[in-house]
Amino acid sequence: MKSEKHLDAFGAKLKEQRLKKDWSQEELAAAAGLDRTYVSSCERGQRNISLLNIYKLANALKIKAGDLL
């Protein structure tokens, strides 16, 4: 499996979790202390996200980091 597919899968799960909360990308970004454009690029599979930022997003969404993987 190509690494890009992993990034796409992560992005899809991130977006799914964000939409479950009925949050915009701006709301998630603010809650996680990240920029909206960063969240957008993660959701589109264009960013090789760091472990620390995975935890920031998971904490903001009140889910386990593993739920995004």
C-alpha cells in the first residue's frame, strides 16, 4: 500500500470525526490550536501529519488518537 493511501485514509477519518461533531474546519483548528489550512490539508491527505498533531486533533475531538488511524 502506498503511503499516500495512508494519508488519504487518515484524512477521511479526521473529516468523519469532525463532521460527527458538526464542526467546521475552523472550529476544529481552534480547539486543537492549529491553523485551519493545516486541518484542511490533513483532511485532503496532503500533509504527513506529526504524532503530536494527531494527539492535538484527537484531544480536541475528545476521541482516542487511534480512532484516527
